[in-house]
Amino acid sequence: MPICKLCKQEKPLIKKSHIIPDFLHKELYDQNHRIKKFNAKGFKLGLTRISKPPTGEYEGGLLCKECDGEVLGKYETYLGKILSKSDMPKEQKPICRKIRNENGVEFLEIRNVDYKLLKLGLLTILWRSDISTRKTFQEVKLGPYEEKIRKQLIEDNPSNDNDIEIAVMSWRNDKKMATDVIGQPRLHKKNGKTYYSIIINGYIVLYFISENSIDKNFKSFRLKEDNTLSIVNLPRGYGMEFLLNYTGAIESKE
Ligand SMILES: [Zn+2]
């Protein structure tokens, strides 16, 4: 009997696990029900939709049914709820406020998020990318952090907010930029520190995996234990340039 990558038990494994949750693909279906996808190099060339794979990315032989649908499923369900802002009792709804700070940085301050579910939900996408053998996710290689995050996910333990820091940027308020794109997860190295980014529906999620690897500019905007997250809005008209620099698309090696 094969071994499930999350619970490490010998169990039958399901034949079809998604890597990026289906609900994130919902916005992305075109009229032919095919997913629009771009890669960073295509984006640079102005081609926002370079390929149209027929479905989302699935892979079998990774997880047992319980781990896929229940353990990880509950975190992903929360992600889906806060993104769609529906299906949520009033007391659980995130409270958003647009703010411009003294440096002219525009951000969306979000209060009343569930720190534990949101952090573990975002880590689920990264961890699923890590265990996937598919080409789209090849840059995600967590090494020793694979086991660390596995334990966090199965033990329902988000750890503190200085331990794997997560920040989110958005270009959703820039009408000229498409929000219906998904980018392959990327590995970045800056000043000897490593972090990952995943682009989903107009958001860029940044994962600062190793200790103190967070860019100091993001320190006050990251997801915090006080159930807040501030999403930095990329300046209108600068989204594309910023994105290309930030995601390292200019050095794309394809
Ligand atoms: Zn399992």
C-alpha cells in the first residue's frame, strides 16, 4: 500500500488531487471552460494568455482521501469563502478599509480574518506545489521546510506570525491589468535569502520561508496573529513593471 504524503500512513491514495484549489480556477474559466494561464515570460511580451490547458492541474498518488478533502480541504474552504466574500456569517466576515500611508503606499487593511485558517490555507497551496511532480510547480522545492509545513498542516498549527511570514500584494484595482491569470509558483533569491511567490486572480502571495527573510518593506503588511492582513495595492499603471521586476520575469530562463 502506498504512503500518503500528509499523514504518512499506508492508505489508498486518490487518483486526482488538485494543486491549486478549484475555486481559484472558477474566475479563470473562459467561455469554453478552459483555464487561462500565463507564464511570466509571456506576460513580459504582452501575451497574457499564452496557453490554455484544458483543466486545472491535477495529480494522483499523493494523498489519501481524508488528508486531501478534510484536513487540507477545511483550510481551502476558508480561502474560498474569504475570496468570494459570501457564504459567511456576519461575525466571520473580513472587514476591509482602504488606507494610504504617509509614503503614499495604498493598501487594503483587512481585519477579522482567521489567522490560523488563512495561514494554513495559503501554506496548503505552497505545500501541494512542493509535493507535486508537475512541471508547473517545479520551482517549489521546500527541502527541510516540506516536513515542517507538513506537521503544521496536520497538527492544525499555524505557528506564530514571525515563523514563515506571508504577505499579499494586489493589482486588482488597476483596471488595465487582467485579474484572471494564474502564474506558476516562482522561487526567488535576494541577498542570500529565499522566498516564493504565487500569482492568483490578481493577487501575488509571497512566502518568506526561512527566518528573517522577509523584505523589511513588507514587515508591517504581512498576515498577523491579531487576525489582520494588509494587502498592498500596486500603484495604478505601474503594476506590470513592478510585477515583472518583482517576480523576476526579466531573468526568465525559458
Ligand atoms: Zn493521509
